[in-house]
Amino acid sequence: MAVRRNLNTLTQAERDRFIRAVKQMKRVAGDDGYDHYVRTHDTAQTGVGDAASLNVNPAHGGPAFCPWHRYFIARFEQSLQAADRTASPGAAGTLTLPYWDWTNDDAGSPNRQRGGLWADDFLGGNGDPVTTGPFRAGEWVTLPQTGTPQGRDLARDFAATPGGDTLPRAVAVAYALRAEGFDVPPYGREPGGGLLGVSSPAAPTVVRTAGGRLAAGTYSVSVSYITAEGETRPSPSAAVTVAANDALRVSSPPARATVTGYVVYVSFAGGAPDSETRQSGTTAIGTDTTLTAVSGPALPRPNMNSTASFRALLEGWTAGPGMPTPGMHNRTHVWVGGSMQYGTSPNDPAFFLHHCNIDRLWALWQLTHPGQNYPIAVPLLGGAIGPRPHGLDDAMSPWLAAPERITPRDMLDHTRVTVRGRAAGYTYDTDPLGLAVNVAP
Ligand SMILES: [Cu+2]
């Protein structure tokens, strides 16, 4: 099976061959051509406008971020292999995408990545326009994005844009790889926003009242809105201390247009911040909840909310405690700057090495989190799985129709990816030996 490797391990001959194939691909017309991929990504980013996607970005800001880009770069790799057969006859078209592990940064000089990513014999260097390497002005024509001042030459502006002054640190990757939960509703891309959901309520007002059966102590209390799409992320917790045989009265969060009610989570304070247990059924907005006891059948509060799920950390809408946002994927786009900041970001071949690394991290997380593959335990509208068009069995635009109808389910196991009827599975040189992806979602 094909192995995708760290670009640091490529031989000079392999580096040359990769560049030759990319440049050959630029000359190809149709849906195996380089520019087809620039357009496809731009269309996803700027709004597909098709009914199947509900005018929602099918590739970003939700769980399909991972499978959409997995297919996108696997398909690109297949096109690249065809170009490789032309550009390097006899090489058998076995080229695979290398990945750029951007945490291998030289803190003193972040432009100097290991493996010579930005060297003249590989992707070339910094500049607007880029004037060195195979993709320099005059050698590489980018596709313009409507409404932007982007020129026809490739542009980079390393470390110059706020939010991208440094590359992601290894500690951010380690934090994300430890995250429990791939993604949870409302799949919002950033605090206060969401694909379909609403933001979390503020921490509730909780007061102690008499007439309960609580044990004396300090309790941690949070609330969560219930919407038609399911439960939204829980609020921050409020702490309240009670005497024996008190009760807790929890004030209702404010009304929201799409909210049908709320639930309350409670635990003894001092436990893990996300371990509170659901202690009430749905209560109508505007009605307070009184808890007389902490007992009985209990549902754990979603252990991760959308702003700290693996996907949100990887995509970079959030970061670990004390770490800068945007995080990993977004941060690297911003760090490179220039052409990499638009929907047309595949104009820069660095896009594919960057996304190869993103896909590697998803694979690594999947391999070490069996059984947490994709959100399905979500109460959803109409019984569909996941928020359209990011559901497990939703076709991901533009791959909506047979024979190229692609769903997140098709992309769960990177070793079994199929592209246009051909096996296109691969492994990474960092895949832990002996582990397989548990595709049962
Ligand atoms: Cu993208």
C-alpha cells in the first residue's frame, strides 16, 4: 500500500519528481488538471448554492472538514500520479503526497523549515509575488478569486498576518490528539456561531433553597439548550454550596428563537469540568428548575463541546488552554499568507502538503480513538445522521452523484479509500503499527 511520508525524508530525486508532476498537472485540462482542484475548493468555500448542501460550506466548519479534504487530496494524488506517468516515464506513477509537519519549525527562524520546504528546488520562498523556485512569477499562474485583489502570481507573506505570526506548536498537536470526541453538535465553527445550532447559554444562576435531599457540599451546575437539531453545547458551570437537605433552584436561560427548552447538568464540584451528569429532563424556557436530589438515571453531559472537539481543534477554530487561536489548520493557512488565505488556497502547492499533514493527524487520532469515528449519537431532524450536508451518509458537494458520490462514511478508513473506482488507500509513516481504524461509527 502507498505510504505518504514526511517531506523531510524525500530524496533529491523524489523531490524533483514531485515538482515535475505538479507542474505537469498544471498543463492538464479537465478534472485531472491542477486548476480543477483550485476551483473545486474555492466553490466549496464561497458557497455551493446547491440544494443538497443547503448553501452550507460542505468542506469547512463541521465534521465533514476531515472527510471532504481526505477525498479532495486523495483525488488530487490520483491526478498527480497520472501526471507523474507523463512527466517521469518509467516511474510507474507511484508518487504519493508528502506531508509538511509544520511543528518541525525552527523557532528562531520559522521560514527555515526542516526538509527545505521553501527551498528553491522545492516550493520556493516567501514574497508577493514569489520570485524563487519552480512556482515563481512567470512560471506559475494562479486562478484569481472573485472579489479579491489577488494577482495572477503566487504570493506568500510568512508570519506577517495577525493570527498567523507563528506556526502551530507541537503542544497544540499533542493536545488535539488527546481530545475525546470527534465532533459534537452544534458543530459551530467558532464561539457564538454554528452551522445549524445556537451558541451555548451563559452560566446559570443557581440558588440554594430549603426542602431538598441534597448532601451538604459544593455542586457544579450547567445548563444546555435543546434545539430541533439536538442539544447544543453546555454552558460554563456555576458553583453553589448547600447545607444538608437543601435543594438547588436553577434559573432558566434566556429564550432563543430556535430553542425549545433546556436541561440541567450537575455534579459535585471538583470533578472533571466536563463530567457533569444530566439531572433534569427538558424544561421550558422561562421556567426555573428545582433539583431536590442528585441521583437517579443520569446522562453524562457531552464530554466535549464543539469548540473543543478534535475536529474543531484540528481545523483551528479553537486551541488548547493558553494556546493562540486560530489553531492548527487555520493558523498555518494564515501563517503562509498571500495566496493561502483565500478559497483558492490550493493555488499554492503548499496547500496539499499542509492538508496531507491535517489528514495524517486525523488518521492518527482515529487509530488511537476506536469507536469515536464520526458523530452519529446526535438527536437529529428527520432521523438523518449528522448536520446536513456534514452527515455521515450525506454526499459531499461537488461529489453528489454516482459514480462519484462520496460520503464521510466512505472516507473513514484511509487505508480503504477508493477514488473513481480505483483503490487509493494509503498509510502514513506515522501510523501506529498494528492498529486499524475501527470504521464502525
Ligand atoms: Cu479547505
